[in-house]
Amino acid sequence: MTACGCTSGWWWCATSDGNAWRRACSELRLPAARACRLEEAVTSRGCLLDFGILNLRSDRRLDSRRSCATQLVSLPSQAQLLSPSSAAMAVRVMVLPSSKCLFDDPVQIRVAGLQPQQEVTLRASLLDESGELFQAHARYRAGSNGELDLSRSPSVGGSYSGVEPMGLLWSLQSKAPYKRLAKRNVLTPYYVDLEVYEGHGDMSCLLGKCTNERWFLGEGVKRIPVREGRLKATLFLPAGPGPFPGLIDLYGSGGGLVEYRASLLASRGFVTLALAYMAFEDLPAMPEVLEMSYFEEAMNFLRKQQQVKDTGIGILGLSKGADLALSMATFLPGIKAVVSISGSGFNSFIPLKGNGFTLPTHPYNLGRVKTSDDSCLVDFSDVLDDHRDPATWDCRIPMERSSARFLFLSGQDDMNWKSDLYCQDVVQRLQQCEREVEFCSYPGAGHLLEPPYLPLCQASIHKVLGMFVRWGGRWREHARAQEDAWHRIQAFFWQHLMDSDIPKSKL
């Protein structure tokens, strides 16, 4: 909904579209700083608007563009603007306990000031660093007191249904297909705009709004780029003198230096080293071989940090990073605890060279790749040879030698590869050696088990392969799995690296 006009040399624009004001200023070639006023107003229907006024007389050149500006927006019939001071009548949208939080923090979303039993639609919007817009919406009916509490009020439709306190975040989707929400710069937050619209229709009448500022870096956490020796990494140090448990964080074969999980873990009290090992700077996209000495160098770098407790190092790995984590625990001393997410018990895709040995890759046949005709999505789930065939066992990681503790996490709807079966196999191997091992298999979860409230990505581009790859997962089940897995990961590391309970963090 947008209204505009020109009175005595003043051009004004009031709109429920937050971008219309910026578009108008851009068309007039007027810097935002030249806006005389920008505040909120409400219509007689209770719709919340952004209200701005420009002094056209301040620059004669603007007079010739006045007609152009007024054409940018259309004046709706029967649009009656009330005074800006009546904005206090607008519906209130609240994020509790604070609108500023860490990304993995659950929050309470509440709406007040509605009419009893009023039908409204809530919409969440997030613009990522590439300019991709992710949105979710849900339809609600206010209670008899004119309030909504998403921890108790059920959605009656939209991106999800039922009582889902964090549903507006985990159900975020981009309009463009196959986009993954992944934070590139952890020094800035994601801004999640939460808006309430009248009715269950076209979302044209905005009643209230607020912004949830969600950070990946807690208060006082230090981010230190590491380019020491061969290492390509980023070190995150929690606030305070420590000592803290030390972790190395490894992502998968997509390569790059992924920091957002490591920064969140540092915000929860772990000194965390996010380590790149392929497809970053001068690291090749598809190495002919990976050298164990590189990962040993990373471990030694972390162990010598003064803030790291000297009781052993933990390794967290996803997919290819998971089997590397298992190999580190097997062939390197000082690894005390390992978490494998969507991994396997064999060396995958790239040979691993150690001191006096080379672990070959598990046999695979790219002729078994399946591609869907309609979407061109690639399915790699049948590429690998049967892991139960003894002919493949020379690529097995001999974890029985390791004294580390292990936690395996997998999704039963993983469409990238059969991680659930692979995890079952390695758990059985360890149990046959009378080793204690923890394993959690999540129904409906896909391959990319991320920190909680990051939305499910069912398919996206594999940056190394240059193909659109299926990851799998069902929305609600995957969101539940991510919450549970995140708690288990932290509890596991605290238990085995510090022998203490999970501390609370600050933002």
C-alpha cells in the first residue's frame, strides 16, 4: 500500500513497502541524508506506513523530476493518512528476551494490540550477503486478549502449521530455487524483519513490525585470521582468560573456509579453529592427495594457544570433514573427542597420505550418478561401491586404534550419500571392540545438519563439482534434528574435554 503527493513544494511518500521510499529517493537522485523526515504513520485502517517528506524547493533541479517521482507510486482510493503521532496506536511486535541475540538462540515472538480473534499473517524476511531474499509466512488468529504468542499460538497455514515458536526462521526459503543460507561474514548479523499483516490474504496492509538482529559472534569473541606455515584457517577465542576446550571445525568437500559454526561454538565457550583444506586461496579445488601432516600442523597450532585447556582437542566434521576427523583421531595423538556429522567410517574421494602410509579412497563409479530430467539435480547416493564388500575395506579408517570418544550424527533422509548406513557400520565396528560410542539417527533429516534455525537446504550448487546436488531432508523433522544435534554436540565436547556442564554465553 502506497500513497504520495506534493504540497507547497514538499513531496511526501507513505508506503507499507519499505523499499518504495528508497526507490523514490534513488529516482530523484537524492541522497538518503537529504530526507527531511522519515517516520511512521498509520492509516485509518490501522496499516503501518513509512512516512517521508522531501523539500523539493531545496533543489530546483528536483522540480522537473517531481512528476517522475509521483509516478513511482500509486495513490490508493480512500487512503486517509493520520498524523505520525498516532503511530503509537500501531500493533506491537516483540522479540523476547531481546531483539538482539546469537543465531542459535531461541526467542519468543509475540504480537500485542490486535483485535480479539483477529486474523493476521506474520512474515519473516532476511536478505543475505549476496542480495538473495529469504522469506517465510504463517497465518494466525489472535486470542481473546488480542495477543499472539508463537510459543503457544498455532499457525493455521502458510510455510508451516501448528505451534512452532521458531518456525518463521527454520522455514525461510528463497524465491530462486536451490539457494543455501550460509553466513559469509560473521562480523555482521543477519537482520530478520518480522511483519504482521491484516488478514490471511495478500499481505497489503502492514499492522506492525520489528527486526530481530541475529549474530554469529558473541560479545567479546575474537576472530583471528591464521596464515601460519601452510595453514589457512580462522581462530575464534571466547571472551575471558580461559582456559577453554579447543576444537577444530571441518566442513565438507565443497571446500572453502567456513566460519559461522566455529564462531557460534566460540560464542558458547570453545576455542575453535575453522580449518580450510581444499578450494580456498592456493589450496586446490580437488587435491590429488590430502596430507595428514597438514592437519597435524593445525592441531599443534591450536594446542599451543594459551587459552586452550591442555586436556586434549576435539574435532567436529561434516561429510568429508567427518571422515577426516576420524582419521585425525586415529593417526594423531592428543585427539580426545570427535563428532561426525553425516560422515562415514572410510576415507572418501581423496587419498590421505600419512607417515608411512596412504589411505586409499573408497571405490566409486560415476556412471551410477542419477540426474533428474525436470530439475537437473544430481543424486550421488549410489555412486560408492558397497561398503560391506571386503574388497573395499582397505580404505576403512582403523578407528579401533584411537582412544578418543566418538559421537555420530546422521539423517535418515540424507540424499547426498547413505550416511546413516555408513554411521551404523562404524558404530557396530567400535561396539565389537567393546568401545563406548554415541549415535543419533534422525528420521526426516537430510545431509546438511547445521546450527539450529538455519533453514533446511534440500539442494544447492556443489561449489567444487559445479553441479546442483540433492541434500535431502523434510522441513519440520530437519529443524527438530538440528536443535537436538546442536545441544548434543556441545554437551559431548564439554563432557569429554572439560568434564563440566555447558556454560551460558553473552551477546
